Amino acid sequence: MLYRLCELLVHSLIERPEALKIDRIETERVDIFFLHVAEADRGRLLGKGGRTIDALRTFLEAAAVRVDREVVVEIIE
């Protein structure tokens, strides 16, 4: 569920969704998402001062609490 939510949110934020690749590591209680986006979309995903990625992380963390999980989101260059 969290993977699909992350994918939908990131797709809506970037201009080249076809370049999006999400690697996931799933442990007993934690989902770790590594986001690979096009070079041009990196700035859009980060946002001014990191606000966009912080908001994405906050939203996913709130959703993860509802299913008794934790989530970590990283942008990979």
C-alpha cells in the first residue's frame, strides 16, 4: 500500500514520470524507498529548501502509522 501511494504522489510531482524508478527494501516494520528520477526532476522533487520532499516524507509517515509501519524516503542521484 505504501509503495503505491509513494509512486502516485511522486508521479504527480515530476514532469517525466516515465523516468521514475522506485527501489524498495521492506523489513519487518520499515519500508525504505529509494527514488530515482530524471536529473531535471530532482529539483522539483526536492522543492525550495527541501520543503516538497519533507512534505512527501511527512505524508507517507502519517500513512505508515495507520498500518503500523515506518517509512524512509531517499532520493538517489
